[in-house]
Amino acid sequence: MSDETGTPDSAAGSTGDTERDGGPRPEPLRFFGTSWVGHDNGYAARRAGVAVGSLAAAAVSCLVLRLAYQGIRIADTGPFVSVLIVVMFAICSAFAFRNTWEGFGKRHDPQRQASLRGMLAIGFVGSLLAYFVRSLVEAPGEKLHREEYERAREAHARRTTRRTGNPSRKKRRR
């Protein structure tokens, strides 16, 4: 059997019995599904693929930006516009890198993300580089998801543990 993410139910590894008992299920990560839980089902290959893919996408993006910059230079718009465009992409890329990097450790506010959508789109190279750097350490977002999943498992275990014996028959200490 397999779930929607393509990982076999028996390969859940560290999820234990809580998943089969109606407990919390791990949230799938983009490109990894739930393989981040037990680092199985090609986890290492997927991490390498994400690293290579994001670095290749960043390199191709920089090439496209260079071609666009050359087009602006050919149009002879002047040095002010050329410098302004380079500074704009540098600042937006740095901001997108920081924003993406922080997103691997905590959930973003959806309203703030919506208001930053344009700036993050301009700085897409920074987001790609953040994915590359993070995938060298772990699956991007794995730390956040692991913390949330462990908290949910602990809460589920606390809710489902049962007391032994009748509490009214306990001897009271004096």
C-alpha cells in the first residue's frame, strides 16, 4: 500500500504505531513527500537532486538576467537605469534569500507573504540559492516540519495514554 505521496506505509520507519492508530501524519515536503521522516525512499538522492536542480536553475536564471541586462545596455538607456536595475535585482535577491531561509525555520505570515510577492518574484535567484544551500544540510523545511510533527506525536501520545487502576482506590499519603 502507498499513500498519496508515493511512500509505502511500512516505510514510515520512525513514525511508529501512532500513524496507524489515527495519530498525526507527517506533512509531505515538496520533492520529498514523507521520506524526510525516516530518511528513506531515495531521500539522499532527492536532496542531491534538489541541490543540483536549484543551483542549475539559479545559473540559468543569472544567464537570462545577463542577457536582459545586455539588452538594456544596447537600448542605450543610460548608466543610471543600468545601475538601478543591477541594484534592484541584488537587493531583491538578498531579501528573497533571507525570507526563504527564514521560512525553513518558521511559518510565514500569509498576509506579509502576499504583500512581498512582487519583491520575492524579482529576487527569485536568491530563493533558488537558499534552496541550494539548505539542501546541502537537510531537505528544505525539514527542521520545521520535524519539530511540528514531533510536537503533534507527543500531544497525541499524551491524549491517548490511559491511567492504570481506579484512582478512587489509591492510598492517600499523609
